[in-house]
Amino acid sequence: MTMESTYKLSAEEARVLGSLLEKEVTTPDYYPLSLNALMNACNQRSNREPVMDMDEEAVRQALHGLEEDGLAGAARGADGRVAKFEHRLGEAFNLNRAETALLCVLLLRGPQTPGELRGRCERMYAFGEIGDVLSGLQKLMEREPALAVILPRQPGTKESRYAHLLSGPVEAVTAANAAPAAGNANGAQEERIAQLEATLTALRQEVDELRSRLDSLLN
């Protein structure tokens, strides 16, 4: 199964975009980032999968590609002494903080389970429970174009993984992890169940918000 996207970011472009998103939240005093700071962020040995070794030219090329897509570029209003760069995801998608954190960690670390995402997003956004993670992922999947997708559960695992769609099609089942036909049928059923659970969580959250607004109006 292949999931389509209107974006085709390279691995380097995804790493640059994810690094800009992360540093805006975790080190706001140093954001926007200089080229050297951005290169160091891309090549971090922690919170990155896989670890990369990008040089300045690779970062420049990635920035150029992101600028063409309207996702990043030179910082507006900078003093001009040192060139600095920022992401423009807010202009492109208008994500909330939870969605931004989820997309950032997916860009930096690849496909992950909701449990993994909850722990790894903590520095950017604290999710109260797994249901909140699922709600955020559901909103990313419902966007037009979709920004995330749920992958069929791999044999022997308890949780499905989610992936971002900014790098183009995602091969949900590969030769390396393809299960027998019966296993594929079970995986598809589990995928549908996971999607329904995420949708239910999002609906419950919306109902709670409506109740809260109604209570405030009545009081």
C-alpha cells in the first residue's frame, strides 16, 4: 500500500525542516538559526534517526529546496550581519503546538508508535495521555493534503506506527516485513480499528470542548 503526498522532501530537506521546528521551541533564544547552528542541529547524535553528517553545502541545498516549497527560508527581519534561517510551516499549514511537535519528531526520527511519540515530543509539547497523541495524529491525517499516515502493524508488535508524508509516498508494507496473506488481512483490520479509535478520541475531545463552552455561556 502506497500513501501519496504533494511533497517530495529529500532526507536532507526533512532533517533541516525538523531541526528548524525543534530549535524554535527548545532553544528560542538562538532561533532563527545561522547556517552553522543549523548544520550542527542536523548532525546531532541524539534525538535523530538516522544520524547524519551534512556539510554546509548539503544544508544550503536543502534550504533551497525547502524555500521552493515554501516551507523554510532566510529569516525575515534579520539584522543582516549573519544570515539566519527559519521554517515557514505556520504559513503553509497553520498547525497547533501538538501537531507541530508530532510532525517535528516524525521528521527527525522516522515512523514511530504513539507511545514513542508521546515520550519524544515531551521537550516540545507535553501530551497528557496517549489519546491526546492519537487525536493530534488524526488531525494530521485529515489535513488536505494529509501530513501523516498510519502504517499496518508489524508482526509481533502491539502498536501501529505512524509516518509523515512530507517526503512523498510511504511504502506501508515492504518485502522485509511483509506478512502472509492472512497476516496482511489482520493488519488491515487492525489499521482500521486504530483509525476508528483515533477518530473517536478526537470526537470526544471536541464534545468536551463544546460542553466547556456551553457551561461558560450558561454561567
